[in-house]
Amino acid sequence: MAQQKTSPQKKSPKTRADVALVERGLVETRTRAQALILAGKIFSGERRVEKAGESIADDAPLELRGQDHPWVSRGGLKLDHALDELGIDMTGAVAIDVGASTGGFTDVLLSRGAARVYAVDVGHGQFAWRLRNDERVVVLEKTNARHLTAEHIPEPVDAIVCDASFIGLQTVLPASMALAAPGARLVALIKPQFEVGKADVGKKGVVRDPALHAAVCERIRGWLGGLSGWRVIGLAESPITGPEGNKEFLIGAVYDG
């Protein structure tokens, strides 16, 4: 009796690890996927995925373990997204991080090649230990950004980033912007809940009206664009919401001198 031939088992199609992460909805962008792979947070079964270009079978398990980002805080996701959206290069920059808090924005700046970051915050004791011990970081705690001078930042400033709370950008940014060298870049997080009047803030401090979001963004854009030497280059919606679901935005500008 003739034996029945068995057809060879078809191999499952394969996809690059970074592409697979995006296609499966585990991360938003390939850039984020690559950062998470480098951080050792992506696994296929019990095996850590080592390279973004590694081929992963389409039927193989793939998961993210730990935080969904490589930064010391989720705030880093906001700046990382804005730098990509606005096409801003931080390589070699001397930067000020206004409202540094735990250091999410500082972490992103360093990962993008900043030469030095002055991390400014009116509070103290929040800044991540890993960043605190980085020789590229100058920690300026218990320092009010409204009163920054060249004594605090004794070198030309190439970049300013800001994630401040309980204060409007038009109040907190001018002192830092006065230290900007020609060509300096600015990326500031617009938080409508701290820009509108109290009557417009809803329950749990949330501003939900899209018209108010638009009005706040337009006012900040007009203010920045009206400052001598400054030019607005774009506006991006934050990829994540703030506390209690507040929608936030990031505005970019360049100082032409």
C-alpha cells in the first residue's frame, strides 16, 4: 500500500520587530518601538528581542514588559513626539528644561544628543537619580524659572523646553527665552487648564471644550509670534493626555535673533 505523502509545513510570514510592534498596536511609532527594544523591554515568549530589525514570525508572541516608554516619566512621551512632529534636532544643544520635575523632558533631550541640560524646578527631591548623576545635567532645584539669569545659565542657550504646571507660559517662559542664542529652539507644553479662566475649568480640573483648546493655542501662538526675533514653526497635539484626561498641545518656535 503506497504511503501518503505529507506536504511540508508552511512557515509563518515574518516581520521586523519594530514594524510588528506598531502593526500589533503595542506602540504608536517605529521610533518608539526601537527605543523600547534598546531598553530591553520587548519580549517574544521568554526571549528578549535584541534588535529592531530582528525578524518576528507573524504568529509568534510579542509583548511589552514594564513601562510603555524608556523615559524616567511618561512626560517624555510628549516631548519625544513633538520633536519628531516638528522636525527639531537637539544634537549638541545646551538646553533649559523649565519645570523639570522627575526629568522626563531632560531624559528625552539627552537621548537626542543634547550636550548639557539645565534642569530647573521650583520644587526639590523629585528629579530622577539616574539623571541627577549624569554629568551632562545641571540640576537647579528650588529655582523659580521666572527669575532665571545668566548667573544660573552661564553659557549660550540653544534650546528651551517647558512642562510647567499651575502657571501660564506667558508668565514662566520670558526669563528663559531672554537667554536664548540665535537659532535657539523652543518646545513648550500648552496646558489649557492653566491657561483659561477658572470659570472655564470643569470638574476635576479638566477643560473639555475644543473651542477653548483652540483659543488657548491661538493665543499662545500669537504671543510667541509677536515676540521680537521669535518665529512659530508648528503645533502638535500631545500623544497622551495630562492628569484626569486633560488634552494638551506642544508648540515649537525658533529664535532668529
